[in-house]
Amino acid sequence: DAGVIQSPRHEVTEMGQEVTLRCKPISGHNSLFWYRQTMMRGLELLIYFNNNVPIDDSGMPEDRFSAKMPNASFSTLKIQPSEPRDSAVYFCASSFSGSTNEQFFGPGTRLTVL
Amino acid sequence: SQQGEEDPQALSIQEGENATMNCSYKTSINNLQWYRQNSGRGLVHLILIRSNEREKHSGRLRVTLDTSKKSSSLLITASRAADTASYFCATDKEGAQKLVFGQGTRLTINP
């Protein structure tokens, strides 16, 4: 299995631009999680989906952030408009909800907003 | 605030020594997991201990759980340079699927 796939791996953009991060979970996993990691705040859960349905989006910072999961094999996290304080590493993780909640992380997308 | 808090924040030891990291949490849990993160990489699951277990081993890893004190420890024996990484504990509350991660312990193994 290829594991969780994220794209792009690095993104540099200017303030005000729209940013879209993509994730392909492990086949057969039915839960998907989006995290943000910074030195100051550590690893924060932004939102998670179960069977393609958003379950908890309480970690989404503000309305500039949105996430979708149109099918079991694809999810996007969009930031519009982006701001410098959004600079961070964004991780996607997936798991199978019928098991022990072990999560499998992707390699992350390093976002820099200038 | 984070459910899990690791202690110490940073630890530097010599290769071959044992490394112990601690994690405290606040609410009742279903499971507690430990993850490792190498620099520039995603987190990798190491070991899981259920709330009704007190100790678990996996290779050079030993995890303990004390639910009365709401704490866990991760022991890495005979450390190697390749163990240099950040280590995170993560808890899932009873009935919930999401994990809450601590701030992590940054472990450095000196050759």
C-alpha cells in the first residue's frame, strides 16, 4: 500500500491567494483527519470525516478554512484567502474506525504564505 | 489545551542509554498511543495501550499506563542514533474517535 498521499509537498504563495491541499487516504480506511503543526501551537486537529461526512470541525480556525471529502479516496483542505499566519505543515491522516483508532499520517504539506 | 502533555520537552542522552518520556492527560480515555515523528516527516504509530492494560512491550519499547494518575511513560531501551525524533502521546476519549496529541518530547541520541 502506498500509504496516505498528500500533495503538494511544498507550497509557497502570497497573502490573499487561495490554497488547496489534497489528500488520498489509505484504501479501506473510513476516517480522515486534517491536522496543522506549528512550533508555537504543536499539532492541532482541524477537522475529521467519518464515511465522507464531517464529524467535528471545531478545530477549523475560521471561515477562511474549508474541507471537503467528495468520496472515500479524496479530500481537500482549502484556505481562501490565505494569510501569513497560516504558514505551517498540514498533515492528513486516515484510520479505520472499527479498529483501535491508530492513525496513519501522510508526509505533510509545508505551506508558506508570504 | 492539549489533552496529553509530555515531559520532558527535550531529552538528550548517549547512545546505548535508556530514554524515558512521560505523558499526562486529563480525562478518562479509551486508549493511549505513542507516535514518533522524524524531522520533516509525518507521525508514525509506535504502540497502543488500552485503558485496562498496565504495561505493554514492543521490541525495545516499554509503555506503562496508570489510569489512577492519568499518566503514561514510554521507555526506549538501548537507544540508537536512529531513535532521534520527537515522540508524542495521543489519547482518545471514551466514545470518541479523534485523538488529542501532546506537545511532544524531542529526543536526541548522541553517538
